[in-house]
Amino acid sequence: MTTEGFTTCLWFDGQAEEAAEYYVSVFKNSRLGRIGRYSEAGPGPAGSVMTVEFELNGQRFVGVNGGPEFTFNEAVSFQIDCADQAEVDYYWSSLTDGGEEGPCGWLKDRYGLSWQVVPEGLTELLLDPDGAKAARATAAMMTMKKLDIAALRRAHDEG
């Protein structure tokens, strides 16, 4: 194995370049890479985008225009660890634009890819050794779509 680590490959139905451009616009410290095009050999139309490389905050991806055979589902998601509520709000707003909100900090973007938008400190609240505090934080989280770290902390600390 090379020292380059892993590259996540995402399967799209003709939207790989559009999706890569969208993700690069949402995530700071991101860039587009090489674009590969189908040749006369196919299977896609000659000259159309086959693959697009992109990087989001240091994580490498390849978008593949593979066709309609496969779609995204919640079995795979990407977690965005946010420093504060402003970051949670930014990523939530950006990624639900054209997508849909889900429960407990989960969402699907306009391409159907699932994301978890997680504020710093959430794990500590949910795994607090004081079971009552952890239960209150968990119960509060279960009522939310976008996570509100101040409300989660209040629920955790009340009692």
C-alpha cells in the first residue's frame, strides 16, 4: 500500500463534476483535481466526464459517472466535526440547500449523500459517566434535526 492512504470513490449518475464543484464550494481548504473523460471505447458518451478528482479538507475523493445502477443511502455517511455552533449552522445550511434534513444532526445533500454535522463536545455529553446527564443530553438530541450545542449542554446540566 502506498503512503497516500485511502481515496473515497463516490458513484454519480452524470453529476460527478457538478457535485465536485459544489462540495469544493462548501468546504474551505478544498480543490478540484484531474477530470477524466470517456473515450470512443465508452461506456459513456465520448468526451463526457468519466471521473473527477477532488479534495475536501485534506480528504481525497473521486466522483465517477457510473450511471443509475447505484445510489447513495444512509449506510454510509460523512461526519463533519464542527468547532462551534456557527460551523454547525454553516454546514447544515449549505448541505441541506436542495437536500433534506434528517434526525439527530444527519442530513442528505442535493445528491443524496448523507452527512452528520456534529458540534465539538457532543461525544463527551452523550458518553458522560454520569448516566443521568448522558441520558438527558441524548433525549434532547433525539428531538433535534440540526444539533444545538447550547440546548444539548443545558439538557445535560439540568438536574
